[in-house]
Amino acid sequence: MNLCQELSAKILSLNRKLLINRFTSFSTCRVLKSELNEQKELDNLFKKVVVQVKGHDNTVLESYKSFVQQASKELEINLNDVREEEKFIERWTILKSRFSNRKHMRQYEMRTYFREFEFKHLTGSTCDTLLEYIQRNLPEGVAMHVHKTKLCQLPEHFNQ
């Protein structure tokens, strides 16, 4: 044991930078532990979380709907409602050729389908876990928007 202490003393005396780095990292660790003990934040509460998913293929969205329903059932999360909004159709009518020939037209359309999942009464950690899980398994070509309704305490001046 003495041999190890002597070697470490020699190394520290030869290299002052190592000594300085050792003490600064030690002091920051001590500060972080004390800060963690002081900061015990309450978890956020969400009244509802609405996840809107949109894509161009209806069958992909139906498959994703069944995945989200099963995931919420396995995680024991309250999936309140699944809504299917009206599809949005965008049409373009263009000429078949670049120049002239106004008689020959072609029409293209792009359909966008929507699904909405409404989860009720979630905590912040549960919400983060759920959203990360369903976002990581989001199919290609599907977009997701999340709307959260957070519960907060009333300010003190309202309580008086």
C-alpha cells in the first residue's frame, strides 16, 4: 500500500496539471451531488396529449393506428379516442406537352390522410416514454404533430 502511495505522490509532484484537473473535477462532482439533492422537481401532468399523424397511404396509417392502440394497451396508457379526419385532396391540371396544344391536358392529384390519437391524464415521464416509442416506429412518409395540454397550479394572486 505504501508503494502505491509513493508512486502516486511522485506522479502528482511531476505533473501539476494532473493535480489541478483532479481537484477541479472532484469539486464539481461535489457541487452536482448537492444540487441534485436540493432540486426535487415534480413531474409534469398533462390533461391530454393529441398526436396527429398524416400520410399519403391510407393502409400505412391503418397499420400504424393498430400499432399505437396495441402499444398504449401494453403500456397501460389511457387512449381515449382515435379519430379519422377527412382526407385532403390537392389536384393539378397541366398541359400534356410543354408548348401549345391546349386541348391535351393531364390531371394529377395528391391525397393526404389524417389520424388523431388522444391520450388522457399522462405524467411527464410517461408521456416522454410513449412519444419516443411511437416516434421511433413511425413509418416512412408519415408526419407527426404533438399537442400537449399541461395542468398547472393557479397563481397565488388568483387564490386570494
